[in-house]
Amino acid sequence: MCGLAGLLRPRNDLDQEHLCALAASMGEALHHRGPDDGGVWADPQAGIALAHRRLSILDLSPLGHQPMASTDGRYVIAYNGEVYNFAELREQLLGLGHGFRGHSDTEVLLAAVSQWGVEAAIARCNGMFAIALWDRERAELWLARDRVGKKPLYYGWAGDTLVFGSELKALWRHPQFDNGVDRDALALLLRYDYVPSPYCIHADTWKLAPGALLRLDAAAIARGPGAHDPARDQQRYWNAAERMRAAIADPFDGDIDAAEDRLDELLREAVGLRMVADVPVGVFLSGGTDSSVVTSLMQALSAKPVQTFTIGFEGSHHDEAPLALEVARHLGTAHTELYVSGGDALAVVPRLPAMFDEPFADASQVPTALVCKLARDLVTVALSGDGGDELFFGYKRYERALRNLSLLHRVPAPLRRWLAGRAQDHGEASRAGGFAAFAAEMGARGIGDVYRNRIVRWRFPQAAVPGAQLPPTLYDLAEPLDGRGTAADAMMLADYSVYLPDDLLCKVDRASMAVGLEARAPLLDTQVAEFAWSLPLHYKRGDDGGSKHLLKRVLRRYLPDAMVDRGKRGFGAPVSQWLRGDLREWAEALLAPDRLRAQGYFDADLVHGLWRAFVDGEKRWHTHLWNVLMFQAWHEHWRAQRDRAGDALIRATSGEGGL
């Protein structure tokens, strides 16, 4: 696992030394993602520079060094991730006459691009990756991201220069990157706790969407950000909605026993591919279904006890550590658990803005950071159970949304319209239950609207961010699957396409990479996902209305029933308790009305009113307040880092050519 950064100038006036210095500084901002090695490549004539930080996983020798050039010299790549089927591709390419100096997947990826072209080569890759590839022959920059969005890639304009990188902190290192806050993106943060792709908290800056390719040349850069439309210019080589529709149209035709056999086979292959590494590999184990499945399969495929890691919380009623310990003992893993106090968890909070350099408000980021730090002491790669909920009907909110949809259909249309009109009058009170919440449901056009009402934080974030408009996401579609499949399929598609990459996978990527740990998610293997989409709902939901029915059948092959039939506990943090306790002084300072008015991002009276109501115990507004606080803490960190980096780089590059 690594980090990449770079820039492309439409009219370059920097010599080799200064272009490399600029790229190197951007790359150094990502040192935590790749502490083992770093490299820079630049072509002043073309105005392109690539930087790379390496966390050595495959081919630990210098032959895996990046940026790496193809054998024919046409392509240069900076690449973050793993191509799990690289051995298979390598055999194919050997048969076509290609030779290899080492055994890194980077070298295989370059040979694949030389043989089949960029788009066809990426389509053959099974993996998690973010790629920056320069085509010297055509003077084109390609950016690519894996199908589900495991690995991040940001890009945007710094003056007239395109800058890109694995994290925003790399873009901040460019002296001309002073892009302010995008108010529309801030409204999205309040609504979802994160900023969905392709949007970004900064103006004139975007995320590359999962499964997308972007091709740019100097002429495209020269036209500037005003001419760029991510919806038009980002081309999908793989689209989850299209693949789900295809799977629904060609459903699995076996019985549930055959489905169980096939899922076990696919998961064994997916886990096996992700155990390949030249460094120690472990697994996060919570004791829940998803992580227990991954751990069970790892242990079945391993000749020695696998390393398992669990965080426990002192005094918590939702502590999963005892469940994980039971599973570990039954499977015979080498188990490591660490019980942390509230003070240990709170010590992470000040570090969150540096870890998540785009504001991010999923409070489970705190325990995730703790378990990643624990694992890094013993392994360099850790497998996770991410994806099981979105593929196998794992969330209780799916059941609640289906129930609400059924109730909605029983209310006459004129009454629904009247009630929906009253919801706006109640503002955020419609998020807190009672009549206002019921009225808000009545405006739903379909399952998409019903489900969105279940997951949003702020129902009307535009009221809190003056001047903001809400950009559209998949959650804004009345029918995310255009009426294909079931309502449950539509909800799982929306979560797979938005919540999974921009919340869950973002959280794990930043928390793991902050300590130089690579996280892999076998349940998100493309073959597993497309197989899950081909299954009838009752294979996942079960006749009794339970969740992850088929996945639990597979788990019963490895664990006794008592360890399988346990309720979902989640992986959260007691935010309400924190804000009323040890974090109160910190929160009050960040939410001070005078401070909010001076910054000008929020309606100070509205936000402060929610804070006072929360402190007085009138409403449980902690989730609304937490995403405001995460923005406030991020904003403070960003300006400090940006000012420091800008001053340093202006001094470092203020020679011949200038900036």
C-alpha cells in the first residue's frame, strides 16, 4: 500500500530541479502511507511530475521502486494498491512475450497497459488501486480508481496547474492550492457525515469516483476547472448499478444449498488472493458475522495460526471483545486484544483532522484508528469484513425502510401531500421522531426517498449553511435501480455505491494508512459482489426476516450455531457522552457563536441553538453537532497546515523559473 501525488502544468516554466522539488514535497506529505521508500519522476518539457511513497508488500527489493517506467519507456506510473490477480496476468503476459525483472504487481500492470491499452488493462485487474499513469507518446495523464473505491484519489486545480494525490494533504503542499470551502459540499457533509464522490470539500477539486477513469492532457488543463464536469469527464469502466441490473436479469438458478457452496468457494478464493504478501498478514476480528467469516476462511487456508486483532472498551455495554475472543479460541488464532478506556479513545479526537484531511464525521473512526494501531505492531497487512452488510442485507435500517414503505402505500395520496407540506415547517425536528418525522416520510416518491430519510443526519442542511445547494447523489433518486429488482436491492445498491466507498472504506483507508497498515476487504471482491446481486432476496434476508442468511450459512461450516446467531452490535463511539463530558469545553470553543459568525460558514444562531438544546437535555442532537464539530476542527487544521506548507515551499522553489 502506498501513496501517490503529482502535477501537470499546461505551460511549464520550471526546470527539472524545481519541478521535482515541488512533486517531492507533495509526496512527502504522504510519508505515512509509504514509509519504506519514496521516488519522484518529472519531464519538464511536458510539465508532468509524479511522486510516490511506498509501503513494501510485494517484491520488497528495489525492483518495486516507483514511479516506474514500462519496458518500452512509453508509460510511467505511480500506483497505490494491489492487483490481486497479478500472478494470472503475469502468466498471460509471459505467454505474449513480455519479460519481468522482479515480481511486483506494478511491473505486471505496466506490461498489461503496454499490451492491451489503458482501459482494457484496468478492466482486467481484480484489486484495489488508485493509479496515475503518464503516456509519454500521447502526452496524456490517466487517473484510475478501483471498482468499489477502496483507494482514494483527489484531483483539482492549483492556479493553472492540475494537482492530484491520494489525500488532500498532498494537494495542500502546492503553493497555489488555496481553494476555499465548497459550501455545497459542506451541506453534503452535514447531511451524510461525509462528502460523497465526486464532490470534495474544496472548490475546484474532486474525487475520482469508484470504477472511473479520467484522461487529461495539457489542453484540458489549460481550459481550467470551469470547463471540467466530473459527471461528463470521468468515464466509468465498471458501474455497480449496471452490473447489479445485469445480475438481476440473469439470476442464480440453484437452490440455497448450491448458493452456499458457491459463496464458500468464491470467498475462499477472495480471501486466499488477499493473503498473498511478502510481509505478515492478520485480520480484524469483532466477533460479528462478516469479520468471523473472513477469519474462519483465513484460518482454514493457513498452515499456522493467523493473527487476529480486537479492541475492547472498558465499561461499555456494546463491547464485542468477548465475542471475538470466543471465535478466536474456537478457530485457534493468535489473538491480540486491547481494552481501552474512554480517555484512550478521546486522545484520538485531536488527531482526527490530520488523519482525515477532508472533514469526516463517522464517529466509529475513533475505534477504527485504535484497532489499526494495535494491528500495526505485529502485521503490515490486515483483512477486514467490510461489505457484508451492503451485499447481504445486513442493516436493521433496511427492515425499517421496507416497513415504512409499506405504511406509506396505505396512506391516501392527498393526505400524504398535505403531511409532506407540513414537514418543512418543523425543520430539523422532523429528524427527532414523532409527528414531524412521520410527516417527512409522507413526501417520499419511492424507496430511495424512504431510505434517505433513514440515513441522513441534517434533513435540511441548507438552512445551516447559508447559500448552499445540495448536489445530487444516488440517494436522491426515487428509484436507484429504476424499478428493477426489489426495494431492498435498491437500498443495498445506494449504500454500496455511496456509503461504502465514501464512509466505511474512507474510514478504514485513512485510519490504517495513518500507521502504515494495508487493509484488504475480501467480501468486496467483484465476483462476490456480482454473485450476491444475482441471488433472490430471501437467500439474504431469510424466511424469518433475519439478515445475512446465506453468509451465516457459510459461517456455520466453521463455527457453532451459538457463535453465529448473535445480534449486530456495531462499532461506534459514545459521542453524546463525550460532548457532555470531557469534550464539552473543546466543543463549546469550536461552536462559539462569535467564532461561527466570523468564519461565515454556518448559521451561528441555528447551530448554537442546537448546542444549547443538547446541553440542556432537550434533544439528542449529538450527531448533528458532531459533523459541525468535525468541520470546525478540520478547518482549523487545514488553514494551519496550508499556511505552513505554502511558506516552506515558496522558499524551497523560489529559484530560477519560479512558480
